[in-house]
Amino acid sequence: MRIALLEDEHEQAQNVQAILAERGYECDSFPTAQSFLSSVLHRSYDLLILDWQIPDGTGVEVLESVRAQLNWPIPVIFLTQRDSESDIVRALDAGADDYLIKPPRAAELLARINALSRRTSPESDKEVLNYGPFEVNTQLRVIKLHGQALVLTDKDFDLTLFLFQNQGRLLTREMLLERVWGLTRDINTRTVDTHMSRLRRRLGLNPDNGFRIKTIYQRGYRLEAIKATADTETASGDEAP
């Protein structure tokens, strides 16, 4: 899991990062709203942790910006010294999923993160997942389109499942290499481009089947649900990796 932390106090940030590292989570820390938003809006994170008081704004303002600009409901936890009922209500009304008071207790913080992960990925334990005309059997590792099994490699299956589980979300090439291929360094991102080009054809991702893989220039890919009546010329314009 990749987490972005907004925290301007160095010791507090180090404490949270140490807690998360013990569980194997990767955490990038940012001291300002500007640096935080610059990374969050251009990279792929699984969860955000926000402080309230920061040098160039407030955590609530940052959260409102994230909710307005990201097109998927990334889970957000507030971690702050502000503990009044009105502050908690304001943060939750702005779109926060949880609220903790500093300093965090390690076990509680990890439990809250795990609970949010389960809540935001409710399909993770299901054997058969349905996405429009696509049926994904996670046990048999078979994907069907309109009832017909598709011919896919193991890596094709893993990549397809990850795309469907994160539809609407920008997935960088680096993130896909890490999550699907297990590669974290000395990587060739053309591997992702090659598989995406092939996957478009093998899955029949087109307006008639309700999905397309959109290439986000210099950033990565996003699986989008589209209407069958969508402009096919617009969809085909995203075919090049």
C-alpha cells in the first residue's frame, strides 16, 4: 500500500512513517499543501493521511481540492491535534473517512487503515466479480466476455483484475509494474505499454462492451466505463500507448 502523508512537523512525520514501515507500507511525507497536492494529483496513492494545521493552508482545504480533482474515492484519514466535535464534523463533512488525534497509537492507526482498505475494496473477497459484460473468476483465474472465456496469460489476468478493481483511477506505469509485475527498480516501462496495447485487443475494450483504457500522456493509464452510445472515434483515439 502506498500512502501520502501531509505533516509539517518532522518528528511527527517520522513517527507515522515508522509505524507504517513496520507493516510494510510505503509512505511519502509532505510538509506543505502545495507539495502534497502536486504529488497526489500526479501519482497513484492508496490512502491519504492529513494534518489540519499546515503552513500554506488547512487539511480541510487540501481534502476539498483532492475530492474535486481526483475522480475516484481515495480513502482519507485526518490525523491532528484538533479534537473538538465541530472540527471532527467539519472534516467528515468535507469528505474524510476517519479522524484520529495525535499522537497516533500504532495499533489503532494500522487498524483504522486496514478497516478503510476493506471498506473501499468490498469485492476483494468475492470469487466471481462482474463488470458489465465481463465476468472475472478470481479462483479459476478466468475472465469471460458475454459468457465466453477469453484467452489470456497469467499476467494478462493479473493486469485486467487490477484495472477493473481500480477503474476510474489513474494508474502510473511504475505503480502497475510494482503491483502486477512486482518490480520496483531498474524497470522498463515499455513493458506496461506493450501489455496494455495487447490487452485492449484481447479484452475487446470498446464502446460496445462498455469500457476503454485511456492513456494519460506521460503519466499512465485509466480504465473508464463508457456508454455503448459513446463516440467510437473518440474512444479509438486513445488506442496508442
